[in-house]
Amino acid sequence: MHKKKKTKLYILIAVSMVFSFSIMRSLTPHVFVANTPTLNPDFMSTLQKSPIAVFAYLGNIQEDATLKDHLETAKIPQATPPKGTNYTSIAKGVYASEGGENEKRYIKIEKGTKLEIHTLVLSDGRTVKVYVPVE
């Protein structure tokens, strides 16, 4: 009976050593800079942010992010195009109307299309928002 416990202990020690080696082998490039004893500053900032990420995951803040996306989408200016307006695809889920020189052009964005919002300041001082589709 004593021999079985000793064998189990040796197996447990060997497994823990292999596990520890594999963890350190995979983490070392992220923790240290170019195989030197210098700590990677990106790793330190990630380590500081990790408790926040854990609380965000546990608190289900993802729903709040979705709500924020819906609120941002509601801020996009909307207009009603004339009946019979023809659209041409310009990106996945984004269409532009074909109009003459003096006609207004309309943009149609399908529901579920992901957009990045960029705020730009023009040379005349006006601030505009640019919506860029993300694929």
C-alpha cells in the first residue's frame, strides 16, 4: 500500500512539472522582451486590465455595449428617399442611390451591418462623422 502512494506522488510531481514547463514556455514570450529579463510593458498593462475584464465578463456588461451600439445607430441622420430610388451596392450591407448632378444621394444601410464611426475636422473647421463599414 505504501508503494502505491509513493508511485502516485511521483506521477503527480512529474505531471505538475510538465504542466508548469508548458505554461512557462507559452507565457515567457508575452512576459519578457526578446528573451531578456526585461518585462514587457504591454504585458504589465494587460495584467492591470485583467481584473476589469473579469468583472466586465461577470457583470454581463456586453448587454450595455449592445445598448450603446443601438443608441449610436439611432444618431445616424435619417431621410426618406423618393419612391423608386435605385441603389447600387458599394460595400457589404451598404448601398448608395444613383442620382443626377442636382439630385440628392441616399445611403441605405442594412440592419446588422457593422460600422466604425470616425469623427473628422474639415479644413473649414466643421466636424463631421464618417461611417465606415467593417467586414
